[in-house]
Amino acid sequence: MKKIVFLLVCSTNLIFIKAQKHEFLETPKFSEADLSKVKSLLDENAPAEVLYRSIHFRVDASTGDLYREYIYRVKIYKKDNAEDLLNVEVPLYTGVNDHESLTKFKAFTYNLESGKAVPVKVEKSSKYKSKENKNTTVNKFAFPNVKDGSVLEYQYEVITPFAFLYTIPEVIIELDTPSLYTEYVMDTPVSISYNINYTGGLTPKYNEVSDKTLYGAQYRTYRFGFENLKGFKTEKFVRNNRNFRTKISAELHSTNFGELKLYSSSWEKIKNRLYDNNDFGGELKKTKLAKENMPAGIADMKTDLEKANAIFRYVQKTFTWNKDKGIYTEDGIKKLIESKTGNAAEINLFLIMLLREANIKADPLLISTVDNGLINIVSPNVTNTNFVLAAVETAGGIQIFDATSKQSSMNELPLRDWNQFGILLGKDKAVQIQMVNTKPGNTYLTVNAKINEDGSVSGAYSDRDTGVFAMYVKDDYDENPEKYKKQYKENFSMDFTDIDSKVLENNEFESSMKFSSTDLIDRVGKKMIINPMLFLHKNSNEFDQTEARQFPIDFGAPTTKIKKVILEIPEGYVIEEMPKEKRIVTEDKEIAYTYSVEQKGNMLVVTTTTKIGSSDYPKEYYPAFKQIWSVASKFENQVISLVKK
């Protein structure tokens, strides 16, 4: 089956070659007319829209510091549906020797009172901080007195020391909110060169890429202005829609202060720099730690694969991930061994150390997790990655391990890890590999129920997941067990009791519960009418998109979903007419659905099986999914009539 691969880089100079006359960095004066607007002309149902948005990056020619200025003016139409716009979050990095600083912050809420605009200032008392991780603090601000019709306005500046050591932050142009005007401006001295990566389908109305004198020095400026942008339309079965939005990022290419130095030239050079870094390669060189902590019995095992799996299970069971991602160690592997807790790099680099100590060919595999977006393979840069896995080379190919998950196994990784590409950092060379998840994650939904004489239905229900989906739901459960259990009642509108969720011995995750309901049966005269699927029937078609599909269909893993209802018919009743069975499958056998019915005495067994053969599909498959899901919905909504003999 044909897979779609996206390359997320293009040359700005090739695309935008003719500048249009337009004044950038000219914030329009506040207009009271904006307060009178009752809806967006770009999308009349939008709860808010951006009136003006300017993101300006400037690298100081004398210090190399990066100045990031943000100016926003936002119109609120429906406050309750625009909660994500009512607060401002500013993350600041703090290192050992330097830190980012927040300056020039000011923000107002404007409301129309007696025909005049009345501003309310965001006071310092509304500001609070939270620790995101060891090196990042998030400053948060809340807007006061926000109403339907308010206009929110804010601006601030972040100063980052020594900008050429950092990637310029990515700016997403296409937001969920429509925008009347958005501009991106980056000014950098000619002595510091960046690759400008422009991705997505939108073309700016105004653009300028040129060299000019700015701030008393020679600069290269990149300026893009966009007008009347509609909100980005998300689609179901896309694990990270940010990959498909128009966005701009800048990565350091070179510096020339009398001597030309290249930075983002190749994965090979990135590999060498990582192996020279104390928090990456420096840790891998601490072989004494591996010798002292090698689990017993490894030397007696016959094959490398047997040894690798045993070492992996030791690391997996002994150490706990603190949920911090990253490719560099934070406290070091020695501290990991002492505390039994560490970040992703510490755990998986230690796994690599042990594998190498056992004379197994093992190397780090750099990836970008799904929530971080795709690796930009055309323009190599280490800051585009945020996770490290362990890769073992065998006669059968590359085997991948991730010891941060207690339920993972060889090549059976958490969903977050499967994001198309990885960079294998061998000692001799760096190799780009494509990562396709072929390990299935299955779901088994089972109901054992009894129809009672009084028309109620009672029984037990279990929800069991395997593979990547077991890891996913376990993480969801760990984050908030009560919320996880509550979703069963909300999703099925059932009064479930005795909900018990746990990891099984084979690393599957299962939730079991009891239920009783008087709402599943309709009485018509002496007949009892019921859907034998009970609360498991499809009540909607998830593939309900009416517009043409724009993006690939991504499930994360091949999957088989089996729903089975074992229904006990009350004594003295018979089924007037059995439901019809159905099987539908695509020509390539990638997608299949089966609805089957069997009666054994007074027991009716209804089973549906949905098979999806691959982890992802091109958008051209959408009509096939839509058709099969429509058939499934139709057959799962069949009812039976129970009549007395």
C-alpha cells in the first residue's frame, strides 16, 4: 500500500522572490469600531478572531542576543468558547549561566460602555508562575472583565542571550482562530545566517527578503504578511495537525565573525557534536557504571537478542521515567542509578550503555515525538528532536526499545514514538531511518448481560486493550484515574459500578465493571424490543466529513476492534426475527468489517469485528472508511423483538 511522506522544508528565497510594498511593524491604532463587531466576516461562527498579530525576531548585532516581540489584538465574540485566548502563557528558559527575561509586558481588556471604549489593565496580581521542567518557567497572565464583545490587547518582549546558540522559535501562522492580519518579521545581522523553513499551503500577501541597514548595522530581513486567514480546519484521525499548518521557523546555519562556522549542515556533524557533549556522549563513556550494574546471568545467554531483551526488561522494571523528554541527561546516569528515577535520555542511554557492555551493537536513535511534530529531515538540526530511543542491530534488521514505558517491548513502542522518521547515531555514521509501526494494538469490548422479566438489563462489561493502545490508556489512567473511570459513564450514558482498571500480566490494560439499566428495552404490547448490541452499537459515523479530505488518515497502529455481546434471553421468550449478518472488505483487504449473530439455546451472541491493516493511509482512502463505517452503523443499529411463546 502506498504511504505518503511529507518533507517539511522549502526555500523561502525560491518561493517569495518579489516583495510587495507594505509597511511592516506598524501596529494600527485601536479602533472603537472593533468593539461594535458582532461576528467575524471570515467565519460567522467563530468565537473569536485575531484583529492584528505581529511576531518580530531581532538578533542584536553586537551581543548576539535574540529579542522576541509579540503584539496581539483579539476580538472575543463568544467568551465561553474562547477560553484558550483568555490567558497568556510565556515560557522562559533558565540555564546554569544565563536565562531568558520578560520585558515590556502590557495588556488590556477593552469593553464598550455607554458608547465609549473602556480599558482595564492586566495587573501584576493576575500574573503567576509555574515550573514546567528543570529549565523552564511559565509566566501566566489572566485578562480581567472579559465579556462577549471584548477586545483583548497585549504585547511583550522576551530577551534570549546569545541567540546564535538557539533555534528561533517556530511560529504557527494558521491558528484555529481566523485572523484579519498576521505578520512574521525576522531581522538578523549578515554575520549570523539562518535557514528559514516555510511549510504549509498558504502564501503571504506581502513578503520581503532583502539586505538593508537596520539598527545601525547590515541586516538580512525576512518579512511575511498574511491577510484574511480563515481558522485552520482540523480533521479526525490526525494525531498532530500542527504538521499540516502553515508555519515558519529559523535554524542557525552559520556564523561569520572573521571565520565561517557551519552549524546545521548535516546529521553527521550533529552526531559528532552529540558524542562530544558531556550530557550525551560523555555519559555513554562512563562504562564503569555499566559494568557495576549489569544484571546477573547475561553472559550465560546464548543469543544477542536474548541478552538484549533481558537487559531491556531489567532497565524497564528498575527505573521509572519522570515524564521529562529530551535527548540530554539532566542529573546524569549515576544519579539515575541512585534514585531509580530519571528523564528519557538517562533511562534509554543507560540501556544503550548496558547493551554495549554486553557486546551488543546498540546505538541512540533520535526521534521527535508526535506532539513535537515531524523531524525536518531536509534541514538537519538537533533542536528538532526531543527524545532518544535504543536501537539494536541484528541479522533481522534494526530492533527498537523504549524503556520509559513499563508496558513496552521490542519494537512495540508507545504511540508517541511513532512519528515517521528517526536518526540512528552509529559510532561511524548517522543514518536516517523510516519508522513504520507494524505491531497491532487491539481492543476487545465484551458484554455479558441478562434481560430480566421486568424489562431491565444487567450484567458485566470489560474493555481490554493490547499493544500501543494498552500503553496509551494506561498513561491516560495514571494521569487522572477518577476522570478515566468517569468517561465510561459519560460515553455510554450508563450507571456503571465497581469499575476496576489494571494492567494484566501480559501488559494488556483492562477495565471491568458492572451495570444495570431500564432504558435499553422498549415495550410494545407484549413485545420487548432491544438492540442486541446494547450500549456498544455505533450511534454515529466517525468518518462524517462532508468536505474533501485534506490530510492522511493516521491511527498510529494497525488495529482490530472486536465487540462481543452475550445476551441471555428470559425464560419463555423467543426472538421473532434474527438480525441480518454482514461482511464488507476493501479490494486490497486493508479494511474489513463483520457483523455476525449466533443463537445457542436462550443465549444470543452478537460479534462485530473491525480490522484496519496499517497504521496510516493516504487521504484517498477516506471514502472507503466512510462507506464501511456507514455500513457498520446501519447494522449495529438493528433491533430484535422478543415475544412470549
